[in-house]
Amino acid sequence: GRVTASSLSKLGIETTLIVDSAVRYVMKHVNKVLVGADAIAVNGAIVNKVGTSTIALVAKEARSRLFVLAGIYKLSFETVFGELIEQVFLEDINLIIPKEKIRELPNKVRVSAPLFDVTPPEYIDAIITERGVLAPQAIPVLVASLYGWPPKIKSLKELLDEVSKN
């Protein structure tokens, strides 16, 4: 968030950086939300850092427009047939809670923090790419025009299997 806010501000775009938990409070004063994406699913959903879908939900509730900035290289072809994107969890308590606070917790307390979440296409107004501004519903059309339908691209697992055989 800090890097994006700094870049937007340098471009002359009025920018306010907030803590995630304040999103609902400030959204009533926001007319546009910009987020990035770690991956774009073929159905127009996006995968991004955890909290993005909450921001999108609050933006929809407040009738603020949500725009995703992402290159088409972030298209995730493994989602063509509805395959889920594997979730990654941060489970090392030392990375989440300061060491001096860990001792205060009972021994049976576990830590599990998902790193990513999925924002459904219904919460996204547009995905801005180097190919133009696209409605999330247009992503399957873009995929078909670029790669055929269904996309004739091997999954990363298939490529790794091929490499390991040689």
C-alpha cells in the first residue's frame, strides 16, 4: 500500500493511505478504489493480498467504484475449469506476533493467517490492463482471443513434470 500510495501521489493523484481496519469508516468519502492483483481468474475474479475482498465488499456497499490495475500476464489459466487457486497461510507465530507478546498467550493458541483472498467479479467495476479497460465479464473473451478457447496453455505442474522427466 505504501509504495502504491507514494507512486499515485507523485503522479498528482489525491491519495490517502489508511489502515485496513478503517476502510468502512472512510469509504463514505471515497469515490474510486484502486487495487492490484497477484492473479486474474478467467471468470474475472482477482486474487490479491488478504483484505482486498473486504475492501471490495465495503466499496460495493458504499457505491464506490473498484478498479483493478494488472497486466494480462497475471491471467491464471488454471482457473478455466473452476480449479481453485492454492491458498498460502502464514503459520509461524514469530512472524505475526512480537516475541515479547508470544509468552502472554496460552500454549494451545495457534496462528494461521491467509496471505491471499479472492475478490469476486461482481465487486469489480473494471480491470485496467495494457489491453485496455475491461469489465471482469470480458476476461474470458480476452483469454479466448489471445490463447484460444479453452486456452491451449499447459499448467505449471505439467511443465514441471515434463522438465523433471528429462
